[in-house]
Amino acid sequence: MSIAITPAVAARNVEGARAEAARINIEGRLERLPMTAYQKRVFVIVATAWLADQVDVALLVFLIGAITRDFQLTHIEIGYLASMTFLGQLVGNIVFGSSSDLFGRRTTFQATMILWGVASFLAAGAWGLASLMVFRFLIGAGVGGEAPVAQAILSEVIPAGERGKYIAFMEGFWAVGFVLSGLISYTLLPVAGWRWVFVVVGLLAVVVFWVRRSLPESPRWLADHGRFEEADAAMSRIEAEVTSRFGGELPPPKPFIEDAVQETRNPMAVLFQRSHLKRNVMLFSMWFFALLGFYGLNSWIAVMLEAQGLSVVKSVGFVTLIAVGGIPGFYVAARLLEKIGRKPTTAIFLVMSAVMAFAYGQAPNFVMLFVLGFFMQFFMFGMWSCLYAYTPELYPTRCRSTGAGVASAFGRVGAIAGPIVVGYIINMVGQVGVFTLGAGSFGLAALMVLVLGIETRGKILEEISQIAHATK
């Protein structure tokens, strides 16, 4: 016999959950914690996994020349192959982002690693363009699925005063992964071929999967799902570890700030509430135009260099060298995010990405190609750090991973379109048009941030959520 839940009973249940959430005060206890080796260990686990993922994503930039020769690809086919990774990321962003909000951060994080690791081994055995496109789609789904989960994990564990910096540092490992991908390709391509590059990256996935096994579940997520005993126990373990590393008594908990009250547990329904309309428009369009510009350029740089007379190996080495510029780029972005704020830093890096992309397209010789390429990557990789630090802060816990995933998915639409559009632009107007497209895309992304963005620096996540919920 079923028991009807009356409005009065439902109201008492809600009030009871609020009282229990206030009692354990997960948010206040997390925010009072000093930064110690514990939070840094969580960061290292997430960041090294992120680095390995990005090595795999970047491979096609360095291997596309060799794959093109083996499979006799046309410019249009190259564009479609490059876009399959981004199509997979789009699907992964949405599917795994929502799964993270529904089923937990830790489980979803591990599942993404298994998917892209297995797909890397499969890509090594690809027998033609169609099979390689399928395997690159699966790689993209795994990596794309990890992105919103990684953002949610760090944003929910790192205190507000350090949150943006550490998420930006995590995304900066994308620049390191890009360079490492180039070094692996540069070393193995001449002696073993592109298939063995995929095998090596698959083995890297196995190692990182083992490292991830100690990743804890987010106490914020547990509390939001009414699992208060587990949340309290998880929080107590964190406090014990931080205390042992801090070497003294912890500060008192911050005052309890309730997350914005949600009437549904469906993260998609929460995401598309009216209160999130303005920031959805800003984030979705920012991601779309930023990734349209980034991947429209980077997916084709090696191919365009080969067209100017460089060998496959030399073009890979050139792209790897200019990508080194991204490493100081993400470091500077991370510092500025906490120094001057999310909104101005994001706008600055997008505007300068536009300027450098346009200037790179006008470079008169290889010396200027290198100099301008170095600074172009400096600002473009720094831009990535801004996107990843800014996005998860703008959503409540119940849809944080979903929101970051859907925003990223709009970016993947731009990433899918970029290489395809560039393939047609090269045939119609040449290489100058490619860099003009990139510059215009970054400029539009910056405009959206300047017009619709809000500042989140130093604010507790629940405080930002309340501001969003109050905006009708």
C-alpha cells in the first residue's frame, strides 16, 4: 500500500533537510579550512588526470599530417576527422556533466578515464577514416565528460580565496599536456609511426586511473543530495587531515549560507530556470566563440606549415615550441583571476587572443611566425584557464557540473564548426581568412563577457548561487 505525501508532510521534510544542512554546515566548515597539503593533493590528482586527457586530445594536431598521408585525406576529410573529437566532447560534456550531479563526482570522474583510455588503444588499430572517426569520438566523449566534473570537484573543495587560482592552474595543465603531446609525437613519429603514439597515451591512462582511486566524494554534493551522515563523516575526515597538516587548531566555521532553494532534483530543470538566463546566455556564447576561434586555428596550424614547405616532423616541432608560450600564459591568468577578478581577466585574455591571432595571420616570415605564435598561444591558453575558473562558480551545487558541461558543449559546437569552416575558408580565400575568423570569434566572446558577465572573485559558492536565484 502506497502512502500519499501531503503538502504539509513535504514541507516538514524540506524544513527538516534545511535544519540538518544548517547543523552540519558543510559550506562553512569547508570555507574556514586553510590551504594545506590535503587540498593540494586533491588538486594534483585532478590536475594530473586532466593533463593526461589533454595529451590525448591534442594528439591529432601533431599526427594529422602523418594520418593524412596514410589515409590519403582531402582538406574536407581532415576537417571532419578533427571535428569528431569535439562532437564526442559535446556529448560527454552533457552526459557526464549531468551524471556527476545525479550520481556523484568521484564515480563519474573514474568512468570518463576508462572511456578515453580504452578508445586510445582502439584508435591505434584504426583501419580507415571511418573507424578512426569513431574512436576519436569516444576519446572526445571521455575527455569532454571529465571537464565539468573536474571543475565541480575543485570548486567544491578549494576555499573561495584560492578557488579561481587553482582551477586555472588545473586548466593550465592543458598547455603542459599539449606540449607533452607534441614531444611524444615528435619522438615516436619518425621511428614508430602515429599508431604507437596512441598506444603510449593509452598506457598513460592506465597509470592515471590508478592515481585517481583515492579521490574523495564532494561533501557539498553529498549534503545537497540529503546524504547528511555521509557528508558529515566525509567532512570530518577532511578536517582531521587538514588539522594534522596545519599543525594547529582550525579557525571557527564560517556562518551557514544556504544554497539557493531548488524545487527539483533534475539538474537540467534547475539549469534552465529563469534566474540563470543571463549567465547562461553569457557562458554559452562565450564558450562557443572562444572554442570556434581556438580550434579553428590550432587544428590547422601544422597542416598550413606543411603547405609552406616544412616537413611533418618539423611542423610538429614548430607547433610544439610555440605551444610552450601557453605555460606562462595560464600561470599569469591564474594570478590575475585572484588579483583583479574573473570578469576583467577573462576579457583581457580574449581580446589579446583576437589581436595575436590577427597579427599571426599577417606574419611575413618564420621568425615572426614563431614570435607571434608564442604570444598567441600565451593568451589563448590563458583564456582556457579563465573559462574553466569562471564557469562552475556561476551555478549552484545541484546543477554545477551540468551547467559547466552544457556551457562546454556549446563550446564544442564551435570546436566542431571551426575545423570544418576553416577547411572551406582555405579553399576560398586562403590562410589570411583563417586568422581573421579566429580574431573575430575571440572578439565576440570578449564582448559577451564585458556586457553580461558578473564578478565572482572571493565569494562563497552558495553566496553566488543566492545572487543568481534572486535575479529574475
